[in-house]
Amino acid sequence: MTFETILYTVENGIGTITLNRPDSFNAANEQLTTDLYTALVDAQSNANVRCVVLTGAGKAFCSGQDLKDAPKSGDKRDLNDSIKRRYNPIIRLMREMPKPIICGINGVAAGAGLSIALACDVRVMSSSARLVEAFIGIALLPDSGATWFYPRMLGYAKAFEFATLNKPITAEQALDLGMVNSVVHPKAFSAALTSVATQYASGPTQSYGFVKFLLQKGLHAPLDEMLDLEAEYQQRAGDSSDYTEGVAAFIEKRSPKFTGQ
């Protein structure tokens, strides 16, 4: 598959999507959101993809909506349409995808770009990168799921402060706040990201998908419902070939060779 604004490769079970508008710090214009959604759809259904890596080319992960991508007529942008038609489908697809999505925050993640990063399951962040809310700087408010992610990760008080004061969060602060899983030196970033992706690509993919579903469900559902769902999905996992392999490997005292099935 070829795209105008992203790079997409599949190798060794890893589907790597690289936002590729480095001259604009990978700002999200209409074409980029279209390309990103199309690549994510393929990654979801592609049997050769067992995990997804999402990162950026150049110095940024994604600086958010491209403010230069305005209607040619000079009319005001239809923000409601832009969010519902372009960004919300991407966020929903990412959260519903039954495969791990690893975000490589190589540089600044701002606005909707930050929302996309937070929609991933695991985040590896370069120590030189920053998280920027950005919306309030142009008198808008967080979108693309940000008002869902922020309070769950930061708590209300910190979420309100971040969303209203537009003060960047450093990599070290992001790690302390639980917004990212690890922070690495820029020179070690690529190797660290590959290492995490390789681990997930060789793991029990179906079980990862079940865990992803149940943890999100557990944010809202009562305990009794989760107990029943755990029993149901545990049986599904137990019927998999990966479970059979995992038990055999344990008994034989060797590393399991999961196929994702």
C-alpha cells in the first residue's frame, strides 16, 4: 500500500505506521487523517500484523491539526464535521482494535496528535519530546478523546490544569504522571521502540486483545459484570492454540512460540 502522508510497512509481525509530513511537524491535514485511518483498517484485518507501531518522521510525533489546511472558500472550518468525520473514527478504531498499538513519541505530541498518542496502548517516549495540550492556545477545547483520557490518567485537578494553562509536560513528568510507559534517550529511542514491538509481536495476540477489551470495559462496568466477562473470555483464551503451546512450554521448561491464534 502506498500513501501520500504516511509510511506503512509490515515486517516480522509489526505493522509500522510513520506519520510523514516532517516539514509541518506531521500536522494532521485531511490527507493524513485519511491515510492514517486506511492504514489502521488494514492493520486491524491483516493476519500478518500482530501489533502496530505508530510514530512520526523527523522531529515531531504530531503537532495536531494543520491550521493551514483551511477551507479554500475562506469560510470558517466546520469543526464538528472535522472531529466526527476525521478524528473520532480514528480514535474509535484504535481503541477497538484487538491488537496492541505502541506509540513511539519521538518528538512533540500536541493537540489532536496527543489524543492519538494517548489512544495507543503503550507509549515509549524520547526524553527530548514534549506533550502539549495546544487547544486552549487558540481558544478551543480538547477533543479526539482528550477529555476522556486526561482525567483518567491525571485525575481531575491535573487534567483541568493541563487543559487550561497549556503548559507542556516533559518526558520525565509524563512518566511520573503515568501518561507514558517508558522514557529513553533519543539515541536509544529507535532500538527501545523496536524491542517493545518485537515482544508484543511474538506474544499471544488474541489474549492481548481480550485484555485490552476487558480493561476498557472495567473502567465503567460493575464488579459482577466483570467477573462474568472474565470467566467468559478466560474460556475463549483457554480454547486457543497459544494456551496449549504456553502450557506445553511451561511443562517442558522452554520459551513458548506463540502464533497469535
